[in-house]
Amino acid sequence: MSSTKDFTHFDSEGRARMVNVGEKAPTLRTARARGSVLINHDTYELIRSGGVKKGDVLTVAQIAGIMGAKKTSELIPMCHPVFIEGINLKLTLNEEKCAVDIQAEARCSGKTGIEMEVLTAVSVAALTVYDMCKAVQRDMVISDICLLDKTGGVHGDFHRED
């Protein structure tokens, strides 16, 4: 069982804190995340054909996700601002799952990782898909948002196995 001593965002008295990264050396860091928005066939066809009244769902969600990544430290209380050197956010229609699949990858050279930025990018993109399609479908499901991999930093590399 974990205690607050196992978490970096708590001080010795159990209070929330922002981790001091001042002594860490900058390193190249990368991260990738994914997620999906499960939709019905009618919504799928509206997105595919460009028939959603609010506009091009995939393009708007892509831009929103990138903007979300840039604002991560303003949304997540203990996140440090990160200089994002590049981010690639892809939204694709998955006919087999009847879903919009989202994947983000980003890189930075810094003292802290970029995992939260790619997770935020995927989350904001998924929420934007929901917002743009909610007039035609309210029971969409945002699912499977997760970190796929990350490189760099003192904790080493991570690669999801599934």
C-alpha cells in the first residue's frame, strides 16, 4: 500500500507541493498518448461526410488538442510549464470500432517530462469531438486515454505493454 512518501507531489507533512526541478539536468524527453471517442454509425457518417453543423470535427479537435497541450500547466495544478518543441496530434476515423481514435506525440528538452501534455492533448481533443457532435449524439463515450510511452528523465523510459 502506498503512502504519501511514495508520491513526489506531497511534502513530508502530506501537503501538496510542486516538485523542485531546479537541480535536474535538461534532457530530451518524448511521450505518446492515445484515446478514443466511441460514436454511433450516424455520427460517424456525419463526421466522415463533413455534415456536422459546427464544422470539420477532426480539424477543430486537432487544433483544440494542441492548444490544450500548450495550456497543461494552467490546468493541472502541480505541472511545470514545459517548452514543447513539437507536437503531432492525429485524429482518425475507425470504422471497425465506430470511433474517433486520437494519438498525440510530443517532445521537449527540459527538466521535467511531457507526459501530461500529450495526455491533455488527447483529452481536450476528445472533449472537442464530444462538444462538436453533442447535438446529434449525447451518449458518446470517451475511452482508453492512456500513456503509450515516454523517454528521458531520471525515472527512465516507459513503454505500455498492451
